[in-house]
Amino acid sequence: MKKTVLGELEELVLLVVAASAEDVYGVPVMEQLQQQTGRSFTISAVHTTLYRLEEKGYLSSSVGGATAERGGRSKRLFSLTTEGGKVLLEIQRMRTRLWEAIPQAKLQLLGL
């Protein structure tokens, strides 16, 4: 299996989309990122990341209905693909292996 490398923002966006109960568009993804990380993200960075993840096959998208609050414009809704779910599990397993490789004595010395 080929190794997957995602940037931090790609991983975070993928996690937010995966955690969403429904298909989600850019603004709620950005808001959830800001809430969960305490950091600021621009909507353009989030949109760029969503489209990049779709190109990689980790997300799929469809156009939702137009809403009055958006001036009649449609939203592009994103959802996690099977490949996206596999990538998230692969990343989780890799991080777990790395954390488990840290000797407990070292963590104790660091006060962790």
C-alpha cells in the first residue's frame, strides 16, 4: 500500500468532514476548525484544502440547493469517501505506533 502524506490542514479538514453528521460546506468546516484548534483559518484556505482532498479522492462533493441567506447561490457540499476514511485510519494507526514507541520513563522525565 502506498504511503499517504497529508499536510496538517488537510488532516484537520478531513477529520472535521468525517465528524460531521451530514454533508458539509466550507463555512461550517472553517468554524469547526477554529473552534477545535483555537486558531484562525481563512475561508479560501479551507476551500482550497477541500478541493485538494477531493482531487486526491478523499472527499466527494455535490451541489446543494440555493438558499436565501446566500443570495440564491448554491453550496458545494462535501462528504468523506471510503478512501478518505482509510487514510484517516492509517494516520491514526501511525500516530498511535509513534506515541507507543516513546518510553514511559522519558515521558515521566519530561513531566508528561
